[in-house]
Amino acid sequence: MIDLSGHTPLRESRNYKIFQHPEIEGALLKVRVDEPIRHHTIPRYAAWRYGNLRQWNREANEYLAALNRGCPEIERLARFMGYAPTSQGPALVVEKLTGSDGGLAPTLQSEKRAVASDKEARQRLHDEFMELMDDLKKGQIIVGDMGFENIVRAQERGGKLVIIDGLGERVMFPLVLFSKLAFHKSIERRRERMSKAFNLGAS
């Protein structure tokens, strides 16, 4: 077990505490901290089997599928490095992505806020996001939880935008896995919805 006592999280969110891996410089430990929410009296198999860690099962499956296809677009994803027991609970081990200052890579959400009053900068950020969506479409990579907090700018990828969370589809029978048409429509819906958040109609 990895002892995290005395270690301060590098970043915290509603779902995670993120620690530097004490044994691997280029890795992070994502410790799940939120409580599971049960919507069904009879739990689904994944909820019964994995509990609050079922999202990790989806993410690992999607990453493994991309590996199997050998698609170069997998570089748009933070590398999956396994799991580990820690003193603060189970942890997902992932690649550490950094920003230009050497700290954790900045999120697209933080960059979007920083350029809120600069239309040209918002346009550039929007175009980079569209390139990311194009690559996900080419690689047939499913990101069910597509949000600006789940995307970072990583120096390890030459400053490109990278997905760090939300892989896989949440629904029990994901049609997007079996139908290219459904997958493409799903990508386009997310593209259109998130494109509006860049407020390019405003000066």
C-alpha cells in the first residue's frame, strides 16, 4: 500500500484528490473522494461489482480499445498506468501532464476564463478544441463526460490539448460502440454544445 500520510494533494475536485506518485516521478495518483450515488433499488452489475470505481472500469476499457486499434490519436489521452491501493483509498495511476511552468497542466476551463475578454484568443482556443474533437473522431475515441475541466494543455504533447478524464460511455447499452453513425452524431452534438461556450459572437 502507498502511504500518502503527510502528502498534500496537488489538486482537488469534487470527485478526486490528486497526488504526486511518491515512487514514480511521471505519474499521478487520483484518489476518489466522492460518495457513490444510487439511483436504482436493484444496483446495476457495474455498481455491484465496482462500486464507486465503475467509472475507472469504463475509462480503462476505452483506453484499452484505443490501444488495440493502434490509433495515433491515443496521444490525445493521458496514459493509463493502472491502479494502486493507498492509505487514503483506491487510486487510479495516470500519466502526469504538466504546463509550461512545470506544475500540473492547466485546464481548458482555466484558459477559457483567462481569455474571456479577448475574442481573437477565444477563437484560437476554439480552433484548438475543434482539432481535438477531429482527432477523437478519427480515432473513434468515446469521451462520455466531455467537459472543459477534463481537458488540459500538456507540454508532454507539444502543448496540445489532452483528455485527462471522462473516457467511455455511461449508458448500459452504448450504441456508439457498435454504430459509427451513432458515434459521429454523438461527437457532433458535443462539438456543437461546447463550441457555444466560447462565446465567439461576443466581442
